[in-house]
Amino acid sequence: MQPLDPALAAIGRRLDAGERLGLEDGLALFATHDLLGLGWLANRQRERRHGNKTFFNINRHINYSNICVTRCKFCAFARRPTETEGQWAYTLEQIFEKAEHDLPAGATELHIVGGLHPKLPFVYYLDMLAGLKQRLPHVHLKAFTAVEIAHFSRLFKLPVREVLERLIEAGLGSLPGGGAEVLTSASRKLIANGKVDGEGWLEIHRTAHGLGLRSNCTLLYGHIESERDRVEHMLALRALQDETGGFQCFIPLAFHPQHSHMPELPAPSGATDLKTIAVARLLLDNIDHIKAYWIMLGIKTAQVAQHFGANDMDGTVVEETIYHMAGAQTPQVLSVRELERLIHETGRVPVQRNSLYREIG
């Protein structure tokens, strides 16, 4: 359906002419009440890139520890070192056991992140990667957010580049996109003070891309940030992508207020979820993939998002703790058969991929 909003129709004509959208366009996209028209525009761009394909992978998440020295207001996952109730830090043997015994058949990826632990030595992380690679040489290790990398650099008094080089030598395959939250400084300070700042997050990904690592990027939305914050965040990611070409996928992450330090805030609505995905597809013209992360959005919204600009639904996951500790009601695992069924229901063609978006089978 053609957009009813004249501003959307004008943006559509500019896209047809090959023009790049900017800040004011992004604000206009968020301001529209023509949700179906916005989805139509985003879906058109999505199908020009990916046709009828929706990607998924067979993966397993491992959160090695939730002990963390920061106190982000949006987080229900972390426990301070002094909060003994509900905290954990897995031994290497426990991590290896989780990886070996709970890995789905055909899995190609381990997704590994955790809190900013104040006492684990650097060798713990190096041995984790090396041990996993030794046991599961065919599995890609996507591990450690830029926030964790900054923590390692500060704690172990090593330059970021050396931290990354040593992790790569141990088996690191790519970086997840977590920890971006919202890159604009004022909002970031309010929700994630003490964490690496927005420029620092971007610089770590710039360094990783320079070393040949690919990475993902994210936005945490639906808390105190403004629509301008969201647009400026996306444009900052786009600018770095112009420079390095290292981002593979953008993943909007919906804020879950339950059990966070901002429980009074409402959760983002379905309209906000779909708008954020659609605007991302239209603004991030140099990032190939937009993921509708079913763990965060819920399965039904992730399905609808496949017609609002998204072309990926993540994977099997197996065990997810970060968002379930924040009150997520989604399952923690989906089988390959279930993922394929859900994608087929949207009228899309399910395509299994690896961590670097190469098609499998």
C-alpha cells in the first residue's frame, strides 16, 4: 500500500531517486501516524536487498557471569560484587560443559557475554575461548561486547587493540553489538553512567573492524531516550559503517522495565517496536541486515517485523538470562523446525546462515 502521509510519500520519492536520508527525515519517520505506510516503505527497501528471505542461525547463548561493577538503570541482570544473592560466575569447566552438552545439533555459533567482573583474570577469558575452540572447532565464537572489551583494557592495563589481538589469537570470531544502549551522551549518562561512553563504544568497534573482525550493533530503546536520540544513534552507526564496513547487522533491543531500576516506565508498545525497525531499515542504508530479535520483541511481533524492514529473527538461543531476568515472557529456546514454521507463516522463506551471514544448505 502506498503511504497516506505526504511526508512519507515524499521520502519514498527521494529513496527512489537514490537520495540518502538524514536527521530530519528520521524524525519525520518516527513522527508519522501512518504505520502501515512506514512499513510499506521499509519492506520495499528490505525486499530490494533480500527478496523474500528471512535468515536464522543455530546458536547457543552463554552468560558466563552476572557479577558487574556498574549499575545501569535499565539492567535487571547484573549483581554487584557485594550482592551474593542471585549472582554467578561459571568456572571454565562449567562453560565447556554447557557448550558441549547443550549445543543444538548443527549449531554454528556460541554467543558469549557477561557482566564486568572485577576479579576474573584475563587468562580466564583467553582460556575460555581457546578451550571452546579446541572442543568445538567448527563453532564460531561471537563474544564480549565493546563494554566488556573496555573493561578488560582498563582492568588489565592493556590497549584495546592488544586486548582484541590476544582474544582473536585465542579464538574470537566476531563481536556482538551489545552495550551500545543509546550513544548520545546525555541519555547514556542517565542510564549507564560508569560504562564506556558512546565515542568509546564506537572506537572499540572501529579498532575491531580494522583488525578484520566483523561485529553487530544495537540500540536500546523505549526508556528515557527521545526519538532524536534514536535517530542520532543510528546516524552515528551509519557514519562508522561508511568508514569501516564492519557492521553486519543492526538489532533494536526493546527495554524491559520489570525488575530494572526504572520499573515505573512503561514498556515500549508494539507500534514503537515496528517503527524502530522500519526507521532503521530506511536510515541504515549501508548495514545489510536488520534483526527482529524474538527474545526481546516476542515471537508475534518478530514475525510482523519481517514485513517492516527486518530480514532476520536470530536463532535457537537455548538459554537466555539477560532479558528473562528483566521479565521477558518469551521462550528461551526455539527449535529449527519451529523457527522455520514461524518464518513460513509470514510468507517468507527461511534461510539458515552462519555468524558471518553466509547461507548454509
